[in-house]
Amino acid sequence: MASRGRPRVHDEAWIKVSVVLFKRQVRDLDHLTTAIRKKTRASLTRAEVIRNLVDALTESRLDVTGSRSGADLKRLLIERLGGGSKPARRRPKSSDI
């Protein structure tokens, strides 16, 4: 009998977690996965992008333990990844969230 639902694609033990992302972050993930698909025909999911960002940070051995806030962490990552050339994004109003 064929199994129902999505095929299992994980090679290691996993735990399902829920996190809250801002609308702009989900939109950015969608734009990224769409751009990847258009350029390479590879279909990555939001979850794959997030899992691999976490793995890349862990494997980079970048010391982020001095971060005192999410903003500190973001600034450090942008500096180390050579970013910052993109114009600063407008801070969303509380009504946008």
C-alpha cells in the first residue's frame, strides 16, 4: 500500500517547531525561493532555507555569543557576510505586523 502525504525527506531525527515570522520575512523567503527556482530550476522550501541558514551559522564557527539582542546578532551577521550595501528597510509600524 502506498503511503499517504508528503514523502519523508529528512535524513536525521527532527522536531517540528513553530516560530512567528513577520510578513516581510515570509515574503522575503518566498522571493528568495522563487528566484532560486527561476535561476536553477531547484525547488527549495522555506523550511530548507531556514534549516540551512541555521546549519551555516553553526558550521561557520562565527562567535556570536557577545550578541545582546536580535539586532546585535543581525548587525554582526551583516558585517561578517559583507552585506550592508542594500538600502536600509523601513521599520514596520505596529499596524503592519
